[in-house]
Amino acid sequence: NLQIRLVSRPHGLPKEENFSWVKQPIPEPAEGQALIRTLYLSVDPYMRGRMNDQKSYVAPYELNEVITGGVIGEVIKSKSPSLIKGDIILGNIGWQKYSLISSEQVRKIDPDIAPISTALGILGMPSLTAYFGLLEIGQPKEGETVVVSGAAGAVGMIVGQIAKIKGCRVVGIAGSDEKNRYLQEELGFDATINYKTTPNMTDAIAHACPKGVDIYFENVGGTISDAVLSHLNYKARIPLCGLISMYNIKDADVGPRIQSQLLINSALMRGFIVGEFADRFEEATTQLAQWLQQGKLKYRENIVEGFENTIQAFLGLFSGENLGKQLVHVADP
Ligand code: NDP
């Protein structure tokens, strides 16, 4: 078995030396367990936060332990009555080629409904994040203007499409012209801004949002956020989903103080973690699958080949290598 473990806590952008590759014998399942082979694994921005030793909504990764995260696997040996050889499962497992699991730890996936990788993306955690963040906190109404940052990523591109379904004007912010073309031409975004080549983001937002911003779906923080928040409308809503531009900063950041924008516009900014909506995941997944079937939702996956490229795939999230959900393909069923 080959595993990736965290061996030291990164300061800034993680480096190869923060991880170690460990070879172990493939384990044997005990009574009640099954052995799975990893087929796809997910790399996600939140994993960076777990590499720090700090209090958060999930415990930090332990040093010298396998990095855990979303995995799709195939049961190859089982001593559990409810897991059968050949079953495809989804679970929070880890960056390793083989894992021991118990049935409570995982959910079975029906490969006849959709490609199995969708359980980590369009029919999984990122879309649920987009769904609840936008609909519950954003409360979009027809004709409103929605701005989403990280717009060409797994969460962002679903936020924009759901906002279109709800009849909003949608403006996406992403880091390349190719990404922005995809958002406008394939996904129907009304306007896009390339934050890497736009000299004045505040002016660009004003231009793209002539009626101001009713909802800002926050994925990135930092200066992009400052620019958007200076155009809020009265009673604007800001689902605070992520702050990826700040995950690797080494020293505390200072910037424009935005509280005055919230104050003068009676705006609502609310942080959330998708897990708080867990009791409604089934309802949301059904709706997402229906939109997908009706062609109202489209998705992209950015698939890196080979377990040996997992760390590169993870680091690529911070330089914008991915268009859509970033996955690593490890093996076929
Ligand atoms: P993405 O698929 O969006 O990948 C990350 C993207 O972020 C990159 O492709 C890159 O695109 C962009 N990015 C990276 N660095 C910066 C930067 N410094 N400034 C601006 N953009 C940057 O990841 P996800 O869709 O999985 O996650 C998006 C956000 O949602 C993250 O902040 C994540 O932590 C958060 N999240 C929150 C959850 C919750 O429960 N609250 C659950 C899941 C995700 P580009 O080319 O545009 O720079």
C-alpha cells in the first residue's frame, strides 16, 4: 500500500517536504470491515486549513498520519455483511491506495445513475455547498445581481448556474480568459472578470454590475472581496463560503475595513460550513440530479492521472490549475 502522510506543518504554500510517501503492506480486513481500492480521490482547498495546528470546525491533521479526504473506492475484500465485493463506495477516507473501512463510514454509490466521480463533485460536497450557501443564505430573487468569486471552480460554477436558474444576473470572477469564456459561453454567465489581468477590480465590478450587487458568494477573500463589497446594494447578502486567497498567507493580513459597507447597506454576511445542512443533503442531491438531467446544470471535472500526482493536484488549486472539480484518478473498477 502507498500512503501520503503529513510530516510537518506548512508555512505558506505547502511543499513536497511537508509530506512523506510511506509504503505499507496491504491490510487485511477484520470482522465487520472491508478493504477498498481507491478509484478517485478528491483534493480540496479546506485541506490546507487542516494542515495548520489551529482550532476549526474539524480537527487538524495529525502529524505522521495519512491525510484524510473524500474518496471513491471499490470493495475488493469484505468481512462486513453489508459491503459486497465490487460495491462502489464514497467516504471520508484518505490519500492512500488501499483502505480498511466499516459500513457506517461510507455510502454506497450506484454507478448506473451517473459516472461515479460525480459523487465527489456535481452530486457531492461542492454542489451541496453551492446549493445551501446560495439558496439558504443568499436567498436569490429574480432580477437580482449575483457575483461569485472562484467562479470556475467546483463550488463557484454551480453557484452561478443555480443563480441563473433562479433568474438572476450572474457575474463570475476567475483567474483566466479560458475559464471566463467557458463560464459565459457554456454556462450562461452574464459577465465575467479575470482578476489576474484586470488593473482595477473596483471599476470592473461597477461596469459588470450596473445595478449594484445583491448577493456576493464569497470563495476567495482578500482584495477581490474588498472590490465587490464596495458595490453592495441595500440588504445585500454575502454567503461566506471560503477565503482561498488567505489560506497560504504567512502573516496576518490587513486591508480595507468593510464593516461600514455592511452597516450602511443593512447587509448580511454569514459564514457557513456545508455540514450544518446535513439533514437536507438528500433533498438537495435529488434537486441537483434533476437539474442535471434537465440540462439546466452542467459540470466539468479536472482529472489528474495517477496517485503519484496527488500532491501536485492539491497544490494546483492554489494556482488555479483546475477548471471545475479537481480529482485524482487512481484506478478503474
Ligand atoms: P475550486 O475548485 O474553486 O479551486 C480553487 C480555485 O480557487 C482555483 O482554481 C483558483 O481559480 C482559485 N484561487 C486560488 N487561489 C486564489 C487566490 N489567491 N485568489 C483568487 N482565487 C484563487 O475549489 P472549491 O470549489 O472546492 O472551493 C472554493 C471555495 O469554497 C474555497 O475557498 C473552499 O475553501 C470553499 N469551500 C467551503 C465549503 C464550506 O462548507 N464552507 C465547502 C467546500 C469549499 P482561479 O484561476 O480563478 O484563480
